[in-house]
Amino acid sequence: MKNLALISILLATIPTLTTPFKMGNCDTSCPTNGTLPDSALSPSLIIPISAQQPTRAFGNTTLAKVTPSDFCTIFNLEIPPSAINKTCLLAFLFPTHEQTTAFYSFAGPGDFVFNGYAYGAGANPGTTYETQPASGPSPPAAKLVPGNAYVLNVGSCGVQPGQTEAVTVSGALCSNDTYFEFEQTREKGCPIGFYVAIS
């Protein structure tokens, strides 16, 4: 598979972002299909960056922050060598406040963009707005609102034969019209945030 196959896991999209998917036995208290198998991958790093504070490093956190035309948050996901010849499903799970005790604050119409980075070019704890990873392909803008589980992409995991280390796929969640802070977690009721399921 070409190198772009793996980055497309994070950065590509499919025509309907609300396409149903199956990630384990769905709990009726969660959004439809909004549960996870134990093996689902969570982000390895979550790094806020700010256009208005372009040289400031905010470091790794579990609290993602997006504000209109200022804060974005970078998510790194590590795809293991064992994913060779397997399918990766990238999802964003977004329960309501009644479905999770995890902190989140959301205000606005929910229009987001995903700024993609080059294959293998993830962020690190010192990454700033000015030192973002090299650019890669980005999908169209997406609308994300509470009470839904979104499939962002399904495709080959893109692991190459002979690969012995995990490969980083990475991208930044940004918005021009929506304020969104959330705790990436699967431990407080229904899971919230970005996840990859491998099958």
C-alpha cells in the first residue's frame, strides 16, 4: 500500500460522516454505535496549539481545545505493525452530557476542519503553531454535534511488510465558528473523542 494509505486513516473522509458502524456491543445509553472494543486505539498525544500564541508550547494533555480561528488540537495515533493486511476504522464519538460524565464544553454550529500532516510526521510535546508537522492531505470540512458517533474513514491500515515500529498518523481539529473543549476518555460512561478500531 502506498504511504498515503495510512495517513488517510486520519485525514480522509467518506461521503456521509454519520454512516453507522459497529465497534462492539452498543450500549443503548450511548449514541448509536458509540461504544468501543477493548482493543480500540486512543490518541498517543493530544497537543493544543494557538494561532494567537504561535510560539507557545502547551504540551501533552487529555483536554482538547478548539476555539474560533485560534486554538486547534493535534491528535497523534500510533498504528502498530500488527495491523498489516488489516482494516482501520477511524471514529469520532460524541455523546451528550447525559451519556458521559467526561468534561466537555461545546458552543456553536459545529463546523470543523481537519488539517492533515504528512505520513509519519506527528506532533511532540514541544510542538507549537509555528512548528506544526509538515502538511499532508486534508478532507473536506465536517459537522460534529453531540449525541452522535461519526465514521471519518474506513480503509487499509497501510502497514508495510517488514515494518517493526508503529507509524504515527496525525492531524489537527480546528474551527472558525465553534468553541469545543473535551476530555478524551473512554472511562467515564460513553467514550468521547477520536479512536481507531482494527479488524
